[in-house]
Amino acid sequence: MKRQVPGLAETARDSRPEIPDGIFLVRVDGAQFRWHARKPFYVLRLHILEPSASAGQSIVGRLYCTQKAIWKLGWFLRDFLYDPELLAHEQVDEKALPGLRGVVKISHTVINGISLVNLDGFAPASQWEELFAGPVSSASRSNPAEATR
């Protein structure tokens, strides 16, 4: 027997809006190591600070700790200004990660019907204005009034 249940479809939708692929200025809200026999990883929870259209939303992604992927974890830690002394001793302190700020480039992938966030790249927070502004056309540099027409 089938029954009509008004409002049921709303509960099946993800309540969080989809964050588009792109570049974001973020703050680390949390990090947790997850052990897996073949692919240990850190789960990162990032709070979007900029652009303002996405501010306040969260990005959750993984950084793997395998020999092949350790370079990306190092890139993240360096660009988010993680403690260089701990980095030199090859140590990651999960309690030292929250509050770190930087720029992240994300994209989405669907694997077995599950949408996953890829952390594609990182940059220091100091480069946010430069990266987010993007290339400026030569017309807008030479005559700003002409660029707004």
C-alpha cells in the first residue's frame, strides 16, 4: 500500500546548499585523524570566510597520509602556516590546527553515487585578494569608466 506523506520529499534533500567548485578563504574548524589500513587520512572541517556569498558554510574534506599523498598534507600545513617546529619533527597536532587560515581550491567528484569534495590546492591567506580578484582585463586597467559600460 502506498501513502502520500506531504513534506517527506523535503527531508530527503540535503539541508546544506551545495558549495560550488572554486577558491575560498577558510579557517580550520576541526581536524581528526582516521586510521584505515590502506589509506589513513585527516578529515578537515573548514569554515568559509570569503567570498561573502558562501561565508559561514562548511567544507568537509580528506587529506590522505599515504606515501603517495603525503605531499598534499605538507602543502596544506605549510600554506596554512602550521607550526614549523612541529612540521620539522614530522608531527601533526590536531589541537594546533583549528584557527589556521588559508586559501583552498575545491572541486566535487561523485564516486559510487556519493558526492565527495576534493581539496585540489592551497595558498596562504595573505594571497586571498590576489587569487580571488583573478586577472584584470587591460581595458579596465587603462580606463575604469570604459570597463563599467
